[in-house]
Amino acid sequence: MGKVNRMEQAKVQNLALTAARSRLLALDMVYGAASGHIGGSLSSLGILTTLYFHVMRVNPDAPQAPERDRFVLSKGHCTPALYSTLAQRGFFPLEELKQFRRIEGHMSGHAEMRHVKGVDMSTGSLGQGISAAVGMALAGKADGRDYRVYALLGDGEIEEGQVWEAAMSAAKYHLDHLCAIVDVNGLQIDGSTADVMPSEPLDAKFAAFGWDVQRVCGHDIPALIELFGRIKAEAADTARPVCVIARTVKGKGVSFMENQAGWHGKAPKPEELEKALAELSADAE
């Protein structure tokens, strides 16, 4: 029993270290490009790291394998999180992250499947990614494949009506291999989601649309591991798509960015970068 516990503890520590390193990479990407969406990227990296390094069936050497699990970054502007995760997972060299948002490069500010290895769907226009994920899940069901589809949305994004049209479709077709995760950090570009367009209670709304709803802290890696494992194990019994309400902190890991809407989409100045790197590096060693 002790060995199992130690193994699990080591796994969690490795995932936490990977997420911390991805935060450093994401910050460096945004600083180097002098633009990008850092706040929501930092809030989502615990989720992305758990998915790509523990939950999802993916192979960097065969990124288009038909049996792979799919991931759609519905909040498609948070590519600093996705690209840094894919690079650490081995889909492409870390050096390529330096091409982020550069005109001569191939890593655009929004998710780009044509040019970035490992990206399953091009996204950026908010609200559309979850519809693509529903289509992928529906295709898998029609083909009799057992892959799972995961989509990450923002709590500002779900103000888009298309999200709820997709939610209705997923419930109608009993897409039990579809999992939507809502990164609920409470902020969007114009301020608090509660002030811009209140969306709570999210759990009750998704449940009313026919989804199985689960709740978790998006920074609690052991809880994420347990939840995603349980969702997969119980999928056949629920016969419903799953919505994970993941509570997070925008700008996670950088004290002056945390819970600040102003850091939704801007790059740090040199002195801010130095302070942010110092704080993030403490978790990445």
C-alpha cells in the first residue's frame, strides 16, 4: 500500500512540475511576442496537464491516429497553455514556441490545426469549439470508435448562444464519450463575468440541458485525476455528456496577475516578467 501511495504521490508531483514549467513557457511566449492571452492560459494549465499527461490516449509520434482521444480548445485564444503543453508532451520541440505570434512563424495566437502538430481543431471564434467537439463525438459514435473527446471552454465564452445549441445536440445524441470542461475563473476581457453577463448557476443550467455535471478545483491535480478516471469508468452507465465545472484562478501562480481582468490579454513589461518568473520558478524546480 505504501508503494502505491508513493507512486501516486510521485505522479502528482510530476504533473504539478510539468504544469509549473508550462506556465513558465506560456509566460515566455507572451512576453517574446509582446502579445497573447496569459490570464486564462495560467488558469487552465492544471487541467491541460492532467489531460495530456495522464488522461488522454495520445501519441506524439502518431498525432493523427484514428483511435486517439481528441481535445478542442474552445477558448481558442489560450494557446500559450495548449502549445506549451503539446511541446512538453513531445509533439514538437520546445524551441518552436519562440515562433508564437510571429509573422514568419507558424504558431498563431489562436489554435491552428493546419500548422501546429497535435492541435485537433482550429479555434478562436468563441462558442464554436464545443460544436466541433460535438461533431467529433458524434462521428466517433457513428463509426463505432471508442475515442473520447474533451473540450475546454471559458466561463466568458459560454455567453455565446452556440454553446447551448451544441449542449442540446450532445444531450440528444447521448454523447457519453464527450466531456466539456468549463474553466470558471470568474473573469473575462471586460471584467467580472457576473457583471458582464451573469451565467450562474452553471451546474443547474447544464443539468437542465441533459448533461451529467461534475465539480472540481481546476488546480487540484489529485482531484482532477480521480474525477476524469471516474467519468470514463461511468460513461456507459450515465449515457450522457459530462460537463466539469472547474473553479480556477485567472493568472494562477503570479501574484499580481491573479484575479485581475486586466491580465486577460496583455504581455508583461520587463520588470513584471522578472517578478513573474521568480514566482513561477519556485514551483518549477
